[in-house]
Amino acid sequence: MKAIFLGVGEACDELLPNTAVLVETETGGVRRSVLLDCGFTVPPLYWRQGVDQEELDALWLSHFHGDHFFGTPALILRFWEMKRRKPLIILGHAGVEEIVVQTMNLAYPNFLEKLTYLLEFIPVEPGRSLQAAGLTWDFAVNNHGQRDLAVRIDDGKNSLFYSGDGLFTPETIALAQGCDLAVHEAFKLVEPISGHGSVSQCIDFARKANVACLALVHVQRDERRERYEEILRFIDSIDDLHVLLPEPGDELLL
């Protein structure tokens, strides 16, 4: 399993693109590709990977803030331009189909009827494990201003946890137990902020969840710019856990 950090920024960051992770793996001898979130700055970064129109199996939408899903219409549009034929699975919590269809109709009215491929919507809820795109998916609610679902995906060999936005909960700690990689938003270095995690809190989360590696994303833009060296020194001081502060384009092989 490989994680490619297309973007690592928050909604209003002028330098870093929206947080999104492209996961590539293989199950049953078949290559699998999953995109975790698709904010408004993400589609060009996805296409720069040189992927073809049939490669992406599934899109996961953690919640419906614009920096996590407003790029979906552009993704759908270009797949059509490239003459995609394979169905695209779109997973998210209750209402995902209605919200994506509404957003697509606002962006490109009357376009969905032209699609040459199916959009297969799968609404999910915590406590209900499912199989999709050859992977096992599980979910838990994070603590965020809008309902946000953290997700765990397993390919039978490796496992990855992605928080979306928000501070961890007992349920997300349980969900992440023993994962090879946890990708968690960390809005501040130390200071707690409602509906978001901090670097120090996320390290506590990773210890409780016994994850092998923690990648910190979605750091508030001023915090990352003004306290970047301080954040790196803090991370480097952690000797019982592998902690990363990835940059856009970084890849991690699990």
C-alpha cells in the first residue's frame, strides 16, 4: 500500500493545496486506487499523477466542507472528457448522493445525464464494515463542526486511517488501533481549538491507537508558516513514534 499526499493544507491556505490522499494498493492480483477527499484545489494534483481515466476505483468524502469535496464535479467532468467507462464508487455518510448530485448540477447543470459511466454511491455509517473496490472499509465519527467520518481501509496486508477533519474521539481511537499509517489533521501545534486537533493531541491519539506511523496534515496556514521549525523540533523530539509532516507530493510506502 502506498499513500501519496496530493495536498496537506487547510481551506484558506494560499500556498498549500487542500488535504487529500491518493491510496494505491493491490488485492487479489488487481491494482486498487482510492482518493481520500477531493477539495477545490485537488483535481489538478490528481491528474498530474499521470493516471488514466479508468484507474480510480473509489472516492471517499469525509464530510461536506468545500475544501474536502468541492473538487468532485471537476473530477467527474474530466473522467467523462477522457471517455471513462468504469463505474466510479463514491462513499460518504448519509446524504452523499443527494449532496454530490446537487453540487454537480450547480457546477455543470444538466451534465450528469451525459455521463458515459455510472456513479455508484455508497452511504456509510459507523459500526457497519463493508467491502468496496476490493478493500475493507470501517468508519467512526470525529469531533468536528460538521459531521465528519474518519475511515479505515484495509487491503489484507496493510491498513490506513484517515481522520478527515476534527479532534479524535474514543471511537476513532478504536478505529485506528494498530494501523500502519494514521493521517490526522492537526490545526495547531499545542493550543486546543474547537472541532480540530493539534499536533500534541494527535501524537497522544497515535500512542493510544498504537499506530506505526502518524502523518500530520491540515495545519493552520499561519501556524505552519510562523512555527514550522518549532513544529519540526517538536516532532523530532518524539522518540517512541514515527511522526511526519508531509509536503504535497510526498509518498509513503507502507
